[in-house]
Amino acid sequence: MTEGTAGARSEARGGVLPDAGGEGSEGGGVVSLTDGWENDDEGGRRPEDGAGKGFVVAFGQTMKTWRVRAGMDREEFGRRIGYSAATVASYEQGRRIPSPKTIDRADEAVGAGGLLSVWKEEVEKAQYPVFFQGMAALEKAAVELLMYDTLVVNGLLQTEEYMRALLTMRRPVLDQETIEQRVTARLARHDIFDRWPAPLLSFVLDESVLKRPYGGSDVLRGQLEQILLIGQKRNVEIQVMPLSCEESAGVDGPFTVATRKDGKKSVYAEAQGTSALETNAEQTTLAAARYGIIRSQALPPRESMEFIEGLLGAL
């Protein structure tokens, strides 16, 4: 789905926002909202909407109450959870969002007995804009992800340097704090590679993506090295769609198919500030089939790794 396609489909078909599990109405649907770009702007470590901000502020006040009850100032509390007093203040005032691990450490530090840890899921979700929350939950719970990318390297494969290069190029420009917040959020998504049971992850990258030197040749070199490293994982398959390929079922642009444990699928796509999360069974089945065709047209995994090695050697 490219440019205005996602928005056009939403207007034509209507839809509902999926819940955390990715389901919409009984027959499924598609939601399209603004300020997207999964590989470039999926959110940061701050609340992205009004409801999310209110929730995070409430959590911050609760954490402060437990800290004060425990007789700790911000500096001491910060030392115990691994952050500065200034960062603790940001958490307590709802300006920044602590990671789930940080919330667990805070719970232990103040002796909350799990009463802070129970906030983890909702607090984590609040870092994303409304349109991405369903996809973020799907990504965390998926048993299979099928990802086709034609513009930039998929966010799950990006190095920190590549992330910064992309975020720095955004127009209108982003302030440095926002860039840092979004880098932190994206890096946290890489935990998927350490999850067990390991999800099945398939990436098909257009050759042009692997040749664009965003951030310079050194950044691209590090990015290609990371792709090769991740490609060695047993649950990961990475394929390259060569420019020489005369046919491609992926002409409509990048998309992701996520499959849950119960077998239900969702399709996520973004372009030019709009996004769509499709849950209709017919459409998700067709998208998965389309991905299968794309996969068959791309280079096999072993040849793809050799191709990327060649690109790396030419830098």
C-alpha cells in the first residue's frame, strides 16, 4: 500500500480500531489514521495521545507516592532503578515513559508488592500513537511476521545509527529529545529476537533499500552487517527482491502480515502519513498469499545472504 492508498481504502470500506489483540468487528475492518510510517515514526518513550498521556501521568503520580512512602528522594530512587534524578522526575510528571523492566525495578525498590508492575502493559502501550497500538500488541504476541519493505530497512532490523539517520531526515524536523525517545522505543522492539517460543520472522527487502546510504557509507555498512547477523538466526529468513526481477507481486508497496497463536491474521501498512491495520479474513488471507508470491520471486535466503555480503564488500 503506497502513498494515499491506505487512506483511500479506509474511506471506501470503513472499519474499526482493533483491540490489543488485533481484532476489529466481527467481519474485520481497516483503520486508517494519520502520522504514520512504521519504519520511521512508530512512536517514542512519551505518551502520543491525550488518553495515553493521562494514563501515564496517573502512573507517574502513583510511582511518586510509593517513592515518598518508602522515604526516598529522587536521587536515591534513581540510583536503585538505574537512572538520574532528572529522569525520575520526568517519569513522575508523565513526560517520559519507563520501560517494563524499569517499572519492575521501581516496584521492587519501593516495596510495592506488584502494585506498580501491574501498570506495565498499559504504560508501555501509551508510548505509541493510537493507530500503532494495535500493531504493537500484535508484534509482541505474533507467532509469525511476514514483512515486505521497499523504502527503508524494516524497523526490526535497523541499527541505532540507521534509526538516527532516518529520524534526523524527517521533515518537518524533530527535536533531539523526540529523536532519542523514538530510538529508545524502536530498540525495545528488537526484544522480539530474544523471545521464546521464537516467532517465525520473514523479511523481503527490495534491493534498492540495501543500496541507499542513509547516514553515509559507514551507517550503511553497519546496517548490512546487522542484517547478515540477524539472518543467521534459525527463526529468521531474509530475502532480497533484486532490481533485475521483471515481475513483482509487491508493486503496491510495503506491508506486514502478523499471525496470532489462534491463527488469526492482520495486515499493517503505512505510507505518507497514513496507516491501515486490516483484519478482514478475506483481505488478510489474500495479503498472506501475495507475500508468498513475493517470496517466491525474491532470491532464496542463502543467495540473498551472499548478495548482501557482496554489497558489503563493495562499500
